Amino acid sequence: MTAPTNADEAAALAGLPVSRETAERLTLYVDLLRRWNPSKNLVAASTLDAVWGRHIADSLQIVRCAPDAAVWVDLGSGGGLPALVVAAVLADRPGALVHCVESKLGKAAFLQEAARQMRVPVKVWPKRIEDVVGREVASADVVSARALAPLADLLSLANPLLKTGAVGVFPKGQDVGVELTQAAKYWRFTHRSVPSVTDPRGTILVVRDVETAPA
């Protein structure tokens, strides 16, 4: 274990204790995020002052929802949340790989450079989700997406992997009930709701057994 360098970092890492090496990777990631954000608009600038709580802790709790998973596919990875945080945690796990699917080339370039400097097991796909999921990547343990789309749309995008056994891990906000109701019109699935530790209104949906709903 390592001693965090500030109170915000300490609070973020308290939810999922990590090794010294992982903490160093996360610190490097935060530095890179701050450096690249003005030109690439990776996250809202107003959130950078609270980056450890707003983004790092929020992503670390996603890892806790699938602690044994080694291969992740993150849809719409943007600035690397949760993908690069997941990769930082899994870096020393045999067989670990995080696929980052991000069609915006500027953000994909950030993901490539951050992964290189962090020395984490990441494959960046600068393509549309539909061109990667089920085509370039045929299987995974987990499919994740943070602030990308409503649940019904996420299940459609992720379905090629979900139907082969992947688990969906999707952080959601206060409208999660509405999203579940809407998704049930098109999909049959089981889910577990995990309360967010960073947002009292938030929930992480862990989705399994996804099938198309009968017409």
C-alpha cells in the first residue's frame, strides 16, 4: 500500500485500496487529464478541481462491481473514465486487457498516449462502437459505459458481447427507474442495482442474461 499525497486522493482510494504502483498510475493519469483537457475537452473543466472524488473514485467503484473480470470493453471511452482507471487497477493481473472504443480521434489519441505512459493493458479502437463490438472484439468479461446513452441503447450497442456472456456495468443517475422501464420494452434481462458511493442519487446497474423482448 502507499500513502496518498492529498486528502482528496486518500478519500478516493479508500473505497478500493490499491497498490503503490496502481496509485502512481492513477496520479499520472490525473496529471495527464489536467494537461490534455484544455485542448481535447476530455471532461467538464469545472470537475477538475474535484477530479479524485468526481472521476477517480466514481470509476474505482465500477471495478468493485466485477472484481474478477480481466477483459473489459469500454464504450465511448472519451477521457478514459472508467477505462484507464480500470486498466490501472488491472495492470498486474495476468490476461488483463481493456478495450477503449472511442470514435473521436483527438480523444482516442489521448487514450493511446495516457495508456503508453501509464504502462497499462489497453487497446484503443478509434472507430464507431458498431464497427468494433461483435466484429473486432468478439468476447469480454465486462462491457462498461459511463454517461454515454440510455440503458435501452446501451443494451443494443453491447448486445453482441452481452449475449456471449459479458456482464454489463453501467453507472446511472437519478432517472435509472425510467431507463429500466423503457429498456424492458425492448429487452429481457436481469440486473442488480448497486448504490453509488460518490453520488447519493446514482446507481450502478450490473446487467446479465440479456435477450430481445418478444414482439
